Amino acid sequence: MWCFSQVKGAIDEDVAEADIISTVEFNYSGELLATGDKGGRVVIFQHEQESKNRPHLRGEYNVYSTFQSHEPEFDYLKSLEIEEKINKIRWLPQQNAAHFLLSTNDKTIKLWKISERDKRAEGYNLKDEDGRLRDPFRITSLRVPVLMPMDLMVEASPRRIFANAHTYHINSISVNSDHETYLSADDLRINLWHLEITDRSFNIVDIKPANMEELTEVITAAECHPHQCNVFVYSSSKGTIRLCDMRAAALCDRHSKFFEEPEDPSSRSFFSEIISSISDVKFSHSGRYMMTRDYLSVKVWDLNMENRPVETYQVHEYLRSKLCSLYENDCIFDKFECCWNGSDSAIMTGSYNNFFRMFDRNTRRDITLEASRESSKPRATLKPRKVSTGGKRKKDEISVDSLDFNKKILHTAWHPKDNVIAVAATNNLYIFQDKIN
């Protein structure tokens, strides 16, 4: 059972382009949740502790910090506008009182420090309380500054800027398990960075052909293994996944493992190559499995078996008959993300009409839920939704023809420990938690 916890963001019909959420990410503890939008802003929500007055809620997420991460730029050499849109956010494991996160637009990655200040120093010798310097001849005694309490201030400051390393648009960043390095991927290359070094990176994958007319596939997503810092995977627009080991060579142009499901010739069509393109790849928390999302399905792969996935879940198979119109309105190129729950027993991904799908790997049961105004009342239980594909439609079913393809859930995140999920629907962030009886 899923119960509504809280909605963030104004529910508005006239959505400004800059307000559309483009990425959602919980930090390692789940205490903080970050969203990035097309306007280059990062909004961080903090989990409030459960109150005795309202024990039915485990605590809500309230705005903790908002800052402008990226600004629009212009590449004068290529006469190209660089959007401020945040493509990805990745948190670093917390080492001290401050939090750190990486955010990226198409070209530039930034490392941000988010810290709190609730005390200020007073009683300086060389300046007054308002900051003006004192006349040295009037200083007759030595004062020891003291820390005085003040209203809590959350500061976001850029600590590193990693730029000028990607010719094409960055689609992925992933922090390595050594917590010292991270990788960034664009359409044709993957670079490895050290978090302390901004002026150089190592190119570890390069699939750019000598003649660009021979280009047949592009990199769509990349991720580091959660435990082995030498292993990473990247997916392609051809529906293949390559696992690489950085110990084998400096340039990982030869993969260690190649994951691909053979195509059924009987189901081949004009759209086969487009819908087989992988839009997201995620390792399970255990590191034993990985999950890939293509246009119509989610697949779970065992890292020890390359020839086919161990599990396949159909997300919206009823759209197969609508591929022609989805191609015409460009929806067929939408990039849906997917995520694991904390114990790797369930997975979640988005669909159209503000639907999102959850699959239980143990029972093989699945459920379709909707992020909507109707469910935005506190503690309202989400009702499962069903899509009708046949002629006769039941009372609680919705017809395929009446689905709204402008409402789509591309970005979802699952709390690393609890059954709390975050779903981005256009400019709204919905946070759901499982029901406590």
C-alpha cells in the first residue's frame, strides 16, 4: 500500500519551461533529496524528524536549500548555446558535517558544498560589529572573539568546476566506490576524473569513428560498480551494455563483458532500433545485478550471464500499437529512468499520463500508480490504475486512446533504506511513503 506523504512544487497548468524537473536524487542516507530543473536550479529537501503529535507520518521533506547551479552559456567557437538545464545530480558519501554533490549540465560539472551556519563570531579586535575597520590608535585592549548563536543559514558554495572535457552533451555522471574518482559520459566518450583535480581527466572510452559517417551507435548512460572501483558499465543506443575493467588497459576500448538480448525476427519493425535504445542503466545495491530501461520494458541482468536478461518487465506494452504516432510527436525518443529499492527486491520506472510502475521481483507482482492532484491529499492511499486495450472498458480503467503523452514521469528515485519514493511529474515533485497501519 502506498500512501501520499507530501507534494512539493506548485501545481500549475501553465508550466514554465525552466521549472520542469530534470533529475531527482536521494543522498546516501536518504536524509536529503535533491532535484535539478531546466532553469539550472538545484532544490534540496530535508527529511524532518517524526513528531510525537503526528506519528502516522515518518517525517516530511521540506525545502532545505535552493541555489543556482548553472547559468546559460554561449560557445562562440561553435556558435552554440549551452543550456543551463541540470542533466544529473550525484551525491558524495558524507565525510563530515557538510554535504557534497556533483551537478552537471551539457558541458560543465560542478562540485557543490552544502553547509550549515548557526553561530557567528563577535568581538573582533580590528573591526566593529558592522564590519568597518577600527582606527588602530583607538584599540587599547585585546578582546577574545566569542561565538554567538544566530538563525540557521544553509550555504551552497561551488568547490570545484570540471569543464572543457566534453565535445558532446554529458548524459551521465557516476561517483566511484573509492569516493575519490568519478566518471562522466557523453555520446561518444567517457572520462575519469579525480575529485581534487579540475584541469585534466582521463579518457577511458572513445567510440568516435575516424569518419563520422560510419557512426552507428552512441553512449546513452554509464555507471560505476557500487563495490569494485575498477568496474563500470555503459549502455548504447543499439540496446547493448558493455562492462569494462579499468585494470585491463588505460583505454577501455575492449570490453570485458557484452550484454545483449537476441532480437526476435518476427517482431522486427521500423521502430525496433529506436525502442531498443537503452535510456538508463543502474547497478543493484549488491552489485550482482544491473537493470536497464528501454522504451517499452525494464530488464534485470545477472553480471555472470551475458546472453539474455534474467528478468524482463513490460512497462507499457499497450503502446506498441501506437509507435507510429509516438514517433510523429517525438515521444518515442523520451528517456525514462529506473531505480532499485534499498533491498533490491523491487524496481520502479515511469510512464505516460503521470503513471509510474513498480515491480516486485520476489512475487512478480506489479502495480501502476498515478501522481496526480486527486492523490495530493495527505495520507490518501494511491489506487492502482489499469489501462484498457480491448473494446470494452471497465469502470476504473483508462483507455489507451485517452492517455496524455505530455504528462510523463521520466525521473524517479527510491530512498536507500525506507519505502519512500520521489517522483518528478513535469514541475511537481511527489513524495510517497508506504502506508503504516
